[in-house]
Amino acid sequence: MRFLRPGYFLTAAAAASVLLVQPALAQKEVAVTLGQISGPNRTTKTGVSITPSNAFAVQGSFGKMVRSYKLFDLYGEVNAVVSPYQSFSSGATAVTKDVTAFYVTPGVRLKFYPKKKLSPFAVVGGGAAIYSTSSKTIAGGTTANSGSSASGALEYGGGLEYRGSSKMSIRFEARDFYTGTPHYGVPVSGKGQFNFLVGGGLVFHLGGK
């Protein structure tokens, strides 16, 4: 798909930066969440399955309110996720041993019923995915194709926030990142993959509203 080309994420980043240039007194939010990424099962060109482990992930985001409506607030958001280690198992022993993933996805967030204790939200964005794969194979040898690779990334998801105080909320969320394919060490079928994140953490509210 064309949007998975690395250059396309610059358009999304530029659009998000315009949204974030708002008056200093606008409501701002900084969120830190911990979660788990479950990657997709892939198949080599010869039909052998590649199964990823569930991987730990840390996510941080900065959002600034662009406009407030009756039922929801509109935020511009910059979101970043790092998953430092995800291993693979496969009958194809030439597959790379593990991968590190990093996603940066500027976008927008709709927070519904923002004055209530419980506020559901939806997010969508686009940016970049950077993968770094091990030079070691599952069998302990050296991969034929490893190292860093980058592609565009499409992000979408949603969740729920519980407002504990005027300064802090608890957030539970799920996001999906559709990206290009990292170097698996062997040719794989398909050109993109979904990376599903589930997690929870804290949101800190800054500025006026």
C-alpha cells in the first residue's frame, strides 16, 4: 500500500503539528501507559508459519485540545510506542530470533463526555514504524537479512479514561498499528502487518480548560 512508504508519514506529522500549535492555556495531556503487543502470525514463501511472542511495550503520548464541543473534545496528539524485545518461533530455523519495534504516530483523538468521570475516546493517526531485527537466527546462526527497516504506519484504536482528580486520570486502551514488514531473515508472504497493543496507565492533565 502506498501509505506504507516511509516518506508518507511526514504529511501526518505536519498535520499534527498544526493541530498542536494552539494557545498556551489550552488543555494539555501527557499519558504514560504500559502494555503488551501481540504481533501477527506470518508465513514464509514456502508456507512455514512464523509465530511471534507477546511483547512488553511502553507508550507515551502528548495531546493538546484543539476544540471543545458539546459531546466531545478534539485533541491533536503525538504518540510513541517502543517494544524492546519480541521473539519468534518457527519451523523455518533461518528466521530471525527477535525484533525491536518503535512506532511514532501523530494524529487526532476524540474524547467523549470529557466532563464526566468516565470518558471513552477514539484515536486515529499515521506516522512511522522502525524495526530492528537480530542478526541471529532461531537456530543460532546468522540471518541472511537483518538490521533496521522503516515504513509508514497507520494507527487506530480507543479506550476509556477514569478521571480521578482534576490533574490525573487512569487510562485503559487498545491500539492497532498497521505497518510494513520487518526483516524476518527469510521471504514472507504479504506486504504489511497488524500489531495490536493493549495497555493501561496514567494521564496527567496540564493547563486550563
